[in-house]
Amino acid sequence: MAAQASVAIEDQRQPRGLYVLFSAEAWERFSYYGMRALLVLYLVNHLQFPREKALEVFALYTGLVYLTPMLGGYLADKYLGARKAVLIGGILMALGHLAMAFEPLLYQALGLLIVGNGFFKPNISTIVGGLYRENDPRRDGGFTIFYMGINLGAFFSPLVCGTLGEKVGWHWGFGAAGIGMIAGLLVFVWGQKLLGTTGFPPGREVTASTRLLPRDWRDVGVYTLACTALVWAIVAVGSMVGQGPMLIGGVAVCGVALVGQRLFSKPDTAVEPLTRDEWARIGVIAVLAFFNIFFWMGFEQAGGTFTLFADKQTDRHLFGWEIPASFFQSINPLIIVTLAPVFSVMWRKIDQSRYAISTPAKMGIGMILLGCGFVVMYIAQGIAAETGLVGPLWLVSVYFLHTVGELCLSPIGLSMVSKLSPARLTAVMMGVWFASSAVANYTAGILEAFLHDFHIPLYGFLIFSSIGAGGLLLGITPILKKYMHGRG
């Protein structure tokens, strides 16, 4: 009985490799959110970009950051394996963050960050999924813990990078973000032995060794140099900024073509064709990815219009000290770090009970909570228009509602993709999921200017787009559950 109890306890523990990935992702998110907290403020207050232009650049950057994972996922599935892809992406992002410390390299830096994230983002999530067996009840809790790591880094980065950037010098803030990325890379390399046999290149014979071989490191170097040269070439011809929408369209077409080639090409003799059930699950992922756009289109106002609202229309004085506007972006991750363990236990208990809530229903609830946050923001905007400044608790309230909504949607979405994707397509489907966030991020940045032409208030529009989409998703949940075959 004691031996059986010991095995049962062991089965409930999360894999040790999860905590390696947790730490690596925390440092990577420290670098990303440190950069994100400063970018719009840097463009408006230092480079004197007009508000509309700064939001457009921010939209282009954040849109491509979430679009390139489609390509990075494909390359990992087909050629590299997830581990090498993570290393390539991490090195490129470290170079990008460090390049942000030099004003003339602004667009080269953004390019390196965009391409690097495409390699890193989908593949580290894929490795997390690979730590669990099929139908493992620890999976949702594991992804929520992993998501807490994301937000641990996101909490400290605006405090550290924001303080350095706004109070000491912009380049100090960007440099601190680069150091964070280097720390994440070192953690990932150190913890290779704890990741088991997941994430190796396709066709690699699985042995007792869990280390990358010298030829793997050669590939990492070649891809890193090639991607760096590609970014410099794109910036040199002015495509990245002057033809931003065209570039997004080009990357999207390439991504769709690669995914189509992967899905519809004649399979290798050693690979089974997709079954009807697998196609059904891919369809569910596609539908939920569509609704994912409506959530992040609203949520990603945090890095753009919310940051400018904090900078220009929020009273930030506290005991004679002016709080940096970037600090407000730490509210969201602070709440997540606090509530993520609660949600992890809550989802596990609910999903094991007779009152289990399906993935689409959880996502619908999250979108409705997002819309409630925009009700608060709409009121705050009206008060600020009359009085000039509002108290900081307005933004705190908005971030709280949005964060609770995020906990209902984002980690659950990542877990859903890893559960429903055919094993040989996990990374590329993770890329498709992040591609929906790309559309959302780009739309979030250009939405204010677009709606202004029609005299439609931004936050009023987002109330209806969030709550309306959430209600529709709840309505079609029974249909989606049917095609998920009880896996929702």
C-alpha cells in the first residue's frame, strides 16, 4: 500500500522539466514585456512619433511577433525540432533587445525580435506539451503553472526596464531586457537533461542521451546568421515599415502556404494520413482561433492606448513621486501570478467533477469579462475628457477584469491546442494559434485610427465586440464539444 501511495503521489507531481521551461520562459517574457512596456512611450516621448504612427509601428511589431510562429512551428516540425528552434529564437531575440539600445538600429532590432519570437514562442510551448502523456490530467495545471512563469517575468520587467528606461535612459531599459533574454537561454541550455526525449529533430533516433549534438549546434549557428542577414536585407529596402501591411500579407501568405503544404501534401510512406477525427479537431482549433482574435484585439490595448492613457490622462503622483507610466503594465502579471495557482486547482477540481466546463465555454466567459473591463474604461475615458486626469484605480479595475478573463482563456487555449493537435502537427498548429493573435495585435494597434474615421469610440466598440463574441461562443459550445470528442 505504501508503494502504491508513493506512485500515486509521484503521478500527481509535475515533470521536473516543466520548471526548467518555466524559468526560461519567465526570463524570455521579462525581456519581451520590458521592451513592450517601453516601445510606445519611447516612440512618442523620445523619437517624437505622432500617436497614430507610434501605434501603427507597435501594431506592426506585435502583429508580426505573433505571426512568425506559424513559420517557426513549421520549420521545427519539418526540419529542426523544437529544442534547436528555441535556441535559434532565443539568440536572435537577445541580439534584438541589445540592438534596441542603439537608436539607429531600431528597425533591425524589431526585425530580430520578430523573427526570433517566431522560432521561440510556439516551440517552447510544444516542449511543455511533450512532457505529458496523452490524456494526462496534469496537463491543464501544468500549462497554467507555465503561464504563471510567463507572467512572473512580465511583472518584474516593467518595474526594472520601465524604471531604467523612463528615469535613467531609454537604452538602459532596452539593455536590461537583452540581459534577461540571455539569462533565459542559459537556463534552457543548462536544463536540457530534464526535458526527457521531447523536442528533438524529426527522424532522430531516441537514445538515453538528451543532449543536443555538435551538428545541432552547427544548425543553430547557420540559421541564426541566415536570419540576421535576412532582417538586415529587409530593413535595407524599407519593406518592414514603409510597406508594413504588405509585409504582413506576404508573411501570412507564406505561412498559409507552408501549413497547406504540410496538411495537404502527399504524406511520407512512414506517416499515416490525417483521420476524420483529426480533421475535426483541427477544425475546432480553427474556430476557437477565430474567436481568439476578438479577445486579444481588446486585451492588447494594454501596450498601446492603455499605456498612453496612463501617460497622458492618469494622475500618477504618489507622495511627491511620479509613478512611471510603464508600471501599470505590471498589474496584469501581478494578478496572474497571484491567481494562477488558484485557477490551476479550480480547473482541475471542476474538470474532474460532474460540473466540468468545456474549453470553448471557459473562453466565452473570459471574453465577456473582457467586455466588462471596457465598460469601466469607457466611463474612465469620459471622465478624463472632462477633468483632464483620473485616478489610477480606474486602470487597476480594468486590468483586474481583463486579467481574470485572460486566465479563463489564454492558458486553457494553449493546453487545448496541444491536446487536440495531431502529434505530427503540434508545433505548426501552435503557430496557427499564435497567428490568430497576430491578426488581433495588428488590429488592436490600428483600430483607434480606423474607428475615428467613422466617429465610433474605441472602448464603446470593444464592449460590444468582446461581449458579443463571447456570447456567440457560448452558444455554439455544444457543437464544438461534439467535434472535440469529449476532450474539451
